[in-house]
Amino acid sequence: MFLAKSIEVGGLPFDMRPKTPTFDGLERYAYRPTMDSNGVAQQV
């Protein structure tokens, strides 16, 4: 089946490219330090 489908589509019958991450997806992992009243990052 794999060979038949590969011949039919002229290559691999599935996508090998990784999905490009979106900003929303990356934002979830972003570092957000706690800020003091002067806008200086606080050590955790």
C-alpha cells in the first residue's frame, strides 16, 4: 500500500515538514519575571 500510494502521489504519501510554531504557541513558554514597582525584574 505504501509503495502504491507513493507512486500515485509522486513521493512520500505524508508531509515531512515540521509545523511552524505560532507566536501564541511560543508565548506560552516565554519567561516572564516578576517586576517591582520600578520595573526591575525580581529574583525568584
